[in-house]
Amino acid sequence: MTIETLTIGDPFFQVRILKDETSFPISNKTIALNLSSDPIRVREQTLGELQSVILRDTEMKNVTHAVVIEGFADHTDDAALMARIRDVWPSAFEVRGEERLRGIQHYMSPKVWVGQFGFTIYHSASVPLNVGLHQEHAFCPVPGFREVHTQIVGFGKMQQCRQRDIDTLYLEEPMAPGATHRPMYDAEGNYPWHQFETITPSVFMAVEMLPDGATPPEL
């Protein structure tokens, strides 16, 4: 049984990784994302793999592997919160250097790897964001890369397209606080053209999952 605190949300949110916990008490509003194929029980409900919810005044039971985000509902002024985030976190272009991110109001926390799982929190400041459709994840050459995003503050949408053109959109999922979009990859880790787009300025968490045989980029 382990509970590991990640610093990626500091000082704005508290992020913890839970492993093999028989029960985990929840007091204030908390986002919980199940990272295991084993269901998590919350009273009469179950939380399946890569599903997330907001919990309050309850407990999670039979937690094999999960991430929880606390403190997201403690901020009374979202605009002030995001202004503070922009003062602390660098732009995604500064960190990643991808041309599609140049000039985009998109900011990111440090990335932390815990085993084969990578965790990063992003802040998208503009509406629209125009972050650009993408398909590849070049840092993982081994087939089977997986990734999902969980909304923390604000509202957005995850978009999938047939081609690198938003006019070829065929699927769009709304993202509200506590929501995680459905996995969009196939068994080999192939992705459609996709992007996150803002409805309001937003904060969300990306969870990257490496297949066996792949090594986190920092190592």
C-alpha cells in the first residue's frame, strides 16, 4: 500500500498516486482517475479503467492504481488562479519546442514519471486555443503508447479528425472538471488526428502510459 505525492500541481493543486489501497477517504471535492483495469468501488458505483469522477465526503475502496487531484475546487476566482499559473509555469513551446505550439498561450507544469506513467498539468489560456492537430508521439518508438487527459478547471473539448484539418472533424467530447475523454488509440497505439480545444480558459492533466519495453524520455 503506497500513497505518493507528486509536486507537479504545486502550489495550486495536490496530486497523489494511490497503489493497492484497501480504502482511501475523501473529504473535500477530489478528482479521481482509475489507472487500473480493476474497478474502484464508491458506495454502490464502480469506476472503470481510465474513468474519472469528482468525489466528496465518501471513500474509494479496492484501489489498485489511481491518481487523485485535490484543491481544485478551493479557488474562488478561476481567472486569478490561471494568472498565477502563467507566472509560475513556462509555455509548452519553451519546454517542448514543437512548432505547432509557437505563439500559443499554452503552459505546462514539470512532467513526472512514476514507473511507466507520466503526469503533466497544462493550462490553456486563450479561446480558441488553436494548439494544432497532431497524431504522433515520437518520444515513444515502441507500439502501444496510450494517453488520456482529465479536465481540472474550466471547460474544453477533445476533437478527433480524419485528416489534419478541423473541417474533417468526426468526433468531439466535451470536457468539464472531473471528466476524462474516452481512449482514442487502437491496440497498437495508433491515434487519429486530434487536439484539445478550449471552450473557456482551462487546466487539465495529461497521463501518458508507456508500453512494456519503452523507457521514459528523461531516463
